[in-house]
Amino acid sequence: MGFTEYLAAREFASNTGQPVITYIFVLALLQCIFAILFLRKKGDRYYEYLIKCLYVGTGLYILGFMVIILFHIQIYNTVLIEYPAGLQLPVESSRFAVPLWIESEKLYFWAMVASVFALTVKGRKELLSFLGIILSVFSSLVFFFSNPFKDPLPIVNGEITRWYAALAGNDNIYQVAGTLYGRITYYYNATYMWAHPPLLFIAYASLIITFAACVYMLMSHERVYDEIAYRYAKPGYILLTAGMLIGYPWALEAWKDSAWWWDPKISGSIMMWVLYSAYLHARIYVDRGKLWRTTALLGILCFVSLVFTYLLTYIVPGIHSVVQP
Amino acid sequence: MKPKNYDYYLIVLTTIILFAIGIVCVYGITYYNYLSAVPGWTETTLYLQFIDNMNSYLYPFLVFLLISLGLCIPKRLFEQDILIKISALSLAATVILSFLLGMETAMDILLAVIAGIQGIVLIMTFNRNRAVRFEKEGYLVRMGSSMLHLGIVVLIFNFVTLRESQFHILIFWAGTLFVTAGNIFSFYPERMNFLFKR
């Protein structure tokens, strides 16, 4: 097992996953068309097609996710980092236990969970059609900007390639091994990475439905949409709170020498959390006067803050970010 | 003001305070981004100054939030007129202590007092004490609400006051447990009923 096997696994993931995500994209376009047709013409036929697209699309998302899981298992099995004895590290070797929601895979995971949640929305065809449009846009964004199969895990790949280059004598092995040890211990193989990000992405997926229901609440003034929004805000808020808090002890350990207090992503997450807290507070008196309107607007604002917080990684420098000052 | 309205205005007030904290966070993001134009600024005293500034912007709203949470807590124990006096007294005491001992010390004292009261309310609620009044019916909703409020106060107390304590992480997990369990009990009381059947 070694670099050649790793490269073969990567190629297999790309070759198998690319058709899957292309079908997801095509289905997303059809889903969008059927959703718009249903909302305009109210034909049940379009709604049935829409539901079929949603089910098949979700199935394809899960299939693609299985390809991702397989690829990650293969990375673990094929790549072994044996540290030079001179580095005096606490371990002699490491393998990559790469989480399933990093780099370009995180948006894919979020979209997949959102598709699963959309299938659980019952009773309101208009809302599900609106969700169908949102999910189509989401799938298109995944396809064009965060396709996990186009160039699978580019950063991990770069690190693995550098390791094997160092082994072949083309790079300083001590430097490469030292950097990799930190990355593997505090990032890839950190236990928190299996709890903090997925909890947040599952929360985000649930909160998409809250957002859609709040929009419909404003449009239709029907109380049932508020109830749907609340139904999905509850698990969303619990997971959001738990997911955010679980990141804290890890941050203390992994970033003890770094500047992370008031980091933009953390500020953004707090902002999002207080806004969702405000939404849930305001909702207690949703029946009073025009408070339902405020509540629905708050629900929409919360989702805007969620998207903003997600994008902060890409637009503002910080310890969570990929951009440099 | 009718007694029924009191809870409504408290909710509106809490919503506004939470919203204001959100705005402070947005300011923090913009401020951080602005300072990032200076190369390596997080390695300099500029970063410490930034942290101090942001904390000083946040603390007044945290005080308001704590008082509003604090009102939420004793409202279950006292009559409305006593509550208004307690809230006015808390605010006045915090302002005076801020001038005398500094904002952080005033916050520490306020947090310790509120965490204490909250803990008492949770114990009383757990024991089904009739002196504790709630807007909402149901033992688990009450337990959840009490745990949630206590958890938030404990977490803020831990972040503001106990960051250097050897028990920091332990208290953090206790606060997290209270918040998470409080949320679950408040949101899904009927599903959690099996835990407290008597």
C-alpha cells in the first residue's frame, strides 16, 4: 500500500462520483422546473414529478456520499505517515482519518442532509415546491463551486503528495513530517471534527426549512407555516447550540497559542445563535398582534446570518478562514 | 401594567437585547477585517486592544441580558412589584460596582448572584415547590426552562470570570449539559416524559 494505491483510489472516487453529481445537477434543474410549474399552474402532475425528482436526487446524494466514505476509508488504508525518529514525536506513525465534511465535501454534506429533511416536510405542497427551488439552487452551487469529485480533497491531496515527494528525497522530510503531525493530530484525526462540523451542518439543513416556512408565513399569513418553521427550528437550534459549544474545548487545546478570541467566524456564529435565540423568544408570543410578522422576518434574518456565517470562511481572514489578509 | 403583560414585555426586551448582541458581533467581524490590513497584527498589542475593546462593547449588553434573564428567574418566586424593584436594584448595583471596581468585577458579582438564584430555582423546580411560578404548564417544560437559563448563566460566568480556573472545562461541560438538556426538555417535553414519571 502506498502512493500509487492512494492515487488509484482518488481517481476511482472522481470517476465514480462525477456522473453521480452530474445526474444530481440535471435532476435539480428538472426539480426547479416542476416546482415553478406547480406554483404557477397548481397541477398535481407537476407536483408528483417534483416529488419523484426529490426522492431520486436524495438517493443520488446518498450514493455520492457512499463514494466519499469509500474514498476516505481508502485514504486511511493506503497512506501511512512514518515520522522520522529524529523528530521525537509522541507517536511513530499516523494514518489520515479524514472527516467526511471538510473542503469541498462540506457543502455536499449540507445539501444532502437538507434534501433528506425536505422529504420529511408534509402537508403543504407549496412549501415543498419552494423548498424544491431552494434545493435546486443549492445543488447547482455544489455542482459548480464545491464539487467534491472534480478534484477530491485538494488540500489533503497536496499534503499526501508532499509527503511522498519528501520520502523520495525531493523535500525536507523533517519539515513536512512536523507539519503533517500537527495537521493530522489537531485537525484531521481530532475527535471533535466528527461532532462539531456535522452537528452544525445538520442544524443548518434543518434551519433551511425554517427559513422557507418563514418566507411562506409572510406571504400567506397562515399560522401553519409558523408551526412548520418552529418544528424544524427546534432540532436546528439544539444541534446548533451543541455543535458550537463542542468546538470550544478543542479550540482551547488546538489553538492555545493562536489568536482566536473574537475570530470573525466565531463572532458570526455567536451572532447567528443570538438571532435564533431571539427568534425562538419572539415566537412565544407569535399570536399577539403583528408579532407573527416580526417572528417570520426574524426567521428570515436568522437564515441570512447563517449563510453569512458560512461564507465568512471565504471572505474574511481569521483562524477559521481560507483567505489571507 | 397587567401582570400578564409583564412576561410579554420581558420577552420583547430579551429579543431586542439578543438582537443588539448580534449587531456587536457584526461590528466585531468588520473591525477584525479592518485590522487585518496590518500584517501580523494578531502578534502585536493591537490584538489585545481589539479583544479589550470588543469585550467592553459586549459587556453592557451582557449585563442587560443577565438582568433580563435574572428577571426571568425571580419572576418565578416574587410578585411583580418586587421584581421591578429587584431589577432596578440589580442594574443600579451593577452600574455602581462598574464605577467602583470595574466592569469585569461588576459582571463577576452579578453573574455569581444570578447563577446562585438560578440554581435555587432549579432545585425548587425539581422538588416541585409551589412557591415557584411559571407561565407555562408542565413539569418538564419548567425543568427545561430552568436548566436552560442556569446553563446560559453558568456558561457566561465561566467565559467571563473563570477562564483561568482549573475547573474551567469541567464547568463548561456542566453548562453545556444544562443548556442542551434544557433545550430538549423545553422543546420536547412529551417525549422526555418517561424520565420523570412519578
